[in-house]
Amino acid sequence: THFGFERVPLDAKQARVDDVFRSVAKRYDLMNDLMSGGLHRAWKSGLVSMLRPGRDRAFRHLDVAGGTGDIAFRTLDAGGPRTRVTVLDINEAMLRVGAERAGARYGGRIDFVTGNAEALPLPDSTFDAYTIAFGIRNVPRIEQALAEARRVLKPGGRFLCLEFSRVDLPGLDRIYDAYSFHVIPRLGARVAGDAESYRYLVESIRKFPTPGRFAGMIEAAGFSRVSHRPLSGGIVAIHSGWKI
Ligand code: SAM
């Protein structure tokens, strides 16, 4: 069964997304490792290596749709005592897992905020970096989320997005399709007890704009020097833009 989300009103889409992540929060990290064969760790480290927080300077990083904290922890591990990360997510169940994982290790250098990427409860021109990893695909109004990203970034700040993309290696595409439509929902059923949520995941990857089109949307939101690069044969891509 396929969902046909394009016919569903945007608010219903968000409600569906919220159900998915409330349902999988506790098993989310395990599922990522199983479904990607651990690759998501390398992709996330690749994203954070582009940030260069530095050990000495003050660096404020906002990670939107930050879920259980994977991106935030990497920035804090790479940065220094003046690196601070705000993890924002619409889903408290995900943030709760993140806060538990963080424990007391980062002290006051991390905070968790419940909020919507489309209407960030944060002031203008505040952050040196905005990241969103495997999150923008879930947001119903992508243009609005991009406008909000630009608003909260300082001039000179960087936007980075890690997201599933289009496989562009001959041969890999067929393997990837078989994997997506057969293996992932089964894994979802067995490990998270929820095949529907993981079927939704596969559908939402198909519906996300191509890398070129998404780059155009980032430019249309007012970002400069927009670029993108595929990782792992295009399974995922990192898009980058600057607020000048
Ligand atoms: N960034 C984390 C990672 O890479 O492991 C989590 C990614 S998870 C696939 C997607 C996250 O997006 C979920 O935690 C979900 O609650 C969050 N999300 C969905 N819609 C959102 C919205 N409108 N605003 C903020 N977060 C949202």
C-alpha cells in the first residue's frame, strides 16, 4: 500500500509524521544502524566535518529536527568550551531520548527545544550554523522552513542539509529499490513493530525534490553560494548555502 501524501492536507502530513516518530523514538537509533548498515554515522560525521566549530571561538549551532541528538553530539565533540548547540524538534519523545543520551556530559553546552522548523521559536540572526539531517523531507512547507533557517542565521552563517537523495550509480539503483520496498518495511515490522512507519519513510524519500531542484529552492530562499554533493552513490546528499 502506498500513501498518496500529495493529496493529504499539509497539517495531516505533519500529524502523520508526528505519529511516526512518537511510535519509533525508543528504537530510532537502533533502526538507523540496522537500516543503513551503520552508514548514517559516516554521513553525519561528514556533515559535521563541514562545520569546523573550532576549539577557541564562540560557535552557536542550531540542529533542527535534531531528534535524538546525533548531529549535536558530533559538533560538541569537535568543538571547544565555547561551542553551544540547540537541538530543536517537533517531537518531545525524540528529544527525551536525546536528553537521556546526552546525560550530564555536555553540561550547559546543549539545550533541547520543542518547536516547528516552519516557525522557529528563536530570535533573528543568532546562529553560526543551521543543520537539518534527515528532517526537511518531513516538513510539509519546505520553503517556510528554509526562510526560517535564513532568518535565525547570523550574516556569514552556514546552512547545511543532509537528506536522502537520488541514487546515481548504475546497478545500485535497482538494489536500492529492492532494499527500500522490501527490506526496510520488514525490518520496521520486526524491530520497531511498525511496518507502516517505515513504509512512510520510503515513500517520503521518493517524493523529495531532486538535488538540483532542492538547490534551486535553497537559492530562492535567499542563500548564496549554494552547492550540493552526493555521498554513497547518491543515497544521500549534503546541500550547503550561506547567508550573506
Ligand atoms: N536529525 C536526526 C537524525 O539524523 O538522526 C533525526 C532525524 S528523524 C528521521 C526526523 C526528525 O524530524 C524527527 O525527530 C521528527 O520529529 C522531526 N520533525 C518532523 N517534522 C518536524 C518539524 N516540522 N519541525 C521540526 N522537527 C520535525
